[in-house]
Amino acid sequence: MSARFRPAHADAPAFNAVLIGAALAVAFMLLVLPLAAVFVEALRRGLPVALDAIVEEDSLAAIRLTLVVAAITVPLNLVGGVAAAWAVAKCDFPGKRLLVTLIELPFSVSPVIAGLVFVLIFGAQGWLGGWLQARDIQVIFALPGLVLATVFVTFPFVARTVMPLMQEQGREEEEAAATLGATGFQTFWRVTLPNVKWALLSGVLLCNARAMGEFGAVSVVSGHIRGETNTMPLHVEILYNEYQFAGAFAVAALLALLGLVTLAAKSILERLSGRPSGGAA
């Protein structure tokens, strides 16, 4: 067969092989190799040294704070994200497009800018700073500020994971439930939630992973108070800047391990649901 009349799919296997090879090479260089380097450096001086760095007092304080921030952030975003997704997918109202834009806003705004905005509002010299100080309420350089910054950055994950599935399913089942006399809560609990539960859990996992790994916004509002307002990413930065490389890579390896566990759990949920979850994933 001449090249002039060669079928369009004749070169597809070779072309696909080149694309797959290029994708694997990029993934290896940018994802696998750096991740492997973190674990190698963490264990370079042996497992006992790495474990000692993790159980050090400031490291444990950073781990506890990270888990507390995530434990507060995820439920808040679970409720807010589901409510936002429900409103967009199941309701028609003025300002619907604006709501979608606001949901996606944290994806387009730098986390550092978000942190600065919270300092401007709640800081000592901020818009509400005087009112908060008069009532002995501290937001910036304290747990509330860390939670606010993390909630802002991670808000889209639940909403953007659940919203496409809700839109795809339409409103027929909810309308039928309402016709039969079900309340709004009953409709959500017995009709909507079972249809999106796997996507919802996937969004929660993504939100949790980002909450534990957030650096930019948290760095601005934390004040970097060792043992008090340093989360795990901030603690890694401090240890690295102080040339405590064993401790820095040990804590970084623990954080990476948490991320890998989250990724594995997300993959299991996708298998259980029988389809990949979309949206922010």
C-alpha cells in the first residue's frame, strides 16, 4: 500500500507508544523521582534517626496541629461543598453563575494572596483587628487563622468533585420524591446522597490531603511560632533552613506517606463506584 493511501490509523501504534513513553518519562522525572528522593534522604542515616526526628517535641506538635486543622477543615468543607453543589446542580436562581465562579475562586487565587487577605481582615491592624483585640479573640497567628486559610484553599475540592455527578443525574428523582411528600432533608438523605456517596468520599479525601499539605496560605497567617502554629509543611521548611536535613526529610516523608495513603484510598473508592470521580480530582 502506498504512503498516499495509507489508512489514518496505520501509524497509530507507534505514535501511541511515543506518547505513552513521553508521559511515563515526564511522570517519572517530575513525580516518582522526587518522591523517591524524599524517602531515600529520610532514611539515609537509618530508620532510628528518622523516627527520632518524627517523635521530637516540635515535630509532634506540628503533626498534631496539622491533624487538628484537617479535622476541622474537612467537615466544614463537606457541608459547604455539598450545599454549594446541590444549589448549582438542583436549583435555578439568580446568581448561579456567580456561585460557580466563587466556588472555583480558590483555584485561581494564589494561596499567599488568600493568606494576606485574612491578615488584612483579622490582623492586629486589620479591619476587624481592633474589635477582636477588645474581646481577647485571636485569629491570626492562632488556630482559627490556620483553619480559615485552609478552608478557603480547600473549599472547591468537595464541591467540584460532587457537582458534575449531580448535574449528570438531573433532578427527576428528587422531583419524584418531592411529589411523594418527602421533605428536603429526606430527599437529600435517601435519594441524592446514595447516588453521589463515592464521589463525595473521594472529594473528602482530596480535601483532607490538600488540608494537610497546604503551605502558602498557612505560612502567611501562622506566624511560624515553633511548637504552636507550625503545621507539618512549615516545620519541614524550618528544619531544612536550619540544616537539620534528617529531620526535614523525615517529616516530609511522613507527609508524603499520608498523601500516598490518600491516593490509594481514592483509587479504591473509584473502583467501588465503578467510574473515576471527576471535578477537582
